[in-house]
Amino acid sequence: MSIFDAFDRISQNSEKKSGKIEYIIVGLGNFGMQYDGTRHNTGFFVIDVLAEKCETEISRPKFKSKIAETLIEGKKCLLMKPVTYMNNSGEAVVEAMNFYKIKPEKVIIIYDDVSLDVGRLRIRRKGSHGGHNGMRSIIDLSGSEDFPRIKMGVGKKPHPDYDLAKWVLGKFRAEDMEKLKTSAENACESLKLMVSGKTDEAMNKYNS
């Protein structure tokens, strides 16, 4: 590394530590080793991929979450993984929103969707919870549906009578992991566009 590269890295790190949080990016899931690799933890998976790309680690405890601060396309962003368990995700999200005075329009939520096949994702500017308990908690406690979101496909239940909780708390099949990794990469690229005010472009490019 040259002296110029080192100076640039120091400057970037200093910039990350200063300035106001502009966006909150939240991946939903359940904390605990028993939930690692489950369909319901897809939001956590994407946030971990994003953190690695941003050369940071989501480890600092705050807002009932594990958090990190980073720059994405020049925007200072707070990355969050709530530790409240899925059904109480709103407690963490609303606490962070209130602290930084961030409106729902600048809080991007990433979570699993059983109506989409593995590998597909769907970006929306806002909407109802659609039966997802994490989103239900966020909407109920914030009083708003105006949260941009990236819904990550985890696949449909094997048959209609299959227990939904058992399905989402089940682990991905080995053959699905490559598809999941590709969709997580696409979600990270989508986030770059979304924080740059180009949500329509993200939708046109990555919705599938």
C-alpha cells in the first residue's frame, strides 16, 4: 500500500466517524446459532454480505441491535441486525429512527419472502406487512408503511398444509445457496442505487 493509499484509507475512516446518519439499513432475522442459515434469517445474511463489502463488522451493541456505521455511495448509513427476535423487530428500528430523527422513507428493510423463489428479489418503495411478522412489528410501532424494502425470495412451502413457521425456520438446501448468494449480491447493488435516490432504477434492474 502506497502512502497515498494509506492517506486515502485514513481519510475515509475519519469521514465515516463524522457526519449525520442519512440512511438506516436493517436486515431482519433471529439471533442465535440455532437460527443461522435459516430462511427467516435471509435479512441478516444480506446485511453480513453488505458489511463485508463495506469492510466493516456488525458487532457494536446499540438500539437492541448489532450495528455498524459505513459509507455507501457517499451516504453515511447505519447497518442494523435487531437482537429482539423477529416478532419484535420494530422495537429496535423505531429506537434508532427516533435517535437519529430518520423518516421511514430512509429506512430500508431487508427480509425473507415465501412468495418468491430462491434467487429472486423484489424492491418496493412502501407497502403493508404482507403477513411478515417482522414488518408487522415495524409498521405497528412506527405507525407508517412508508418503508422501502428489499424482499428476498426463500421459496414457497412444499405444499399448502406445510407449517409456515417450520418452513421459514428451516435451513436452505445446499442447492439453493448459490442462488441466495447471487440474490444477496444483487440486493447490495440495489442498495447503492436506493441510497443514491435511484430506487426506480433499482426496481427496473433487479426486480425479478
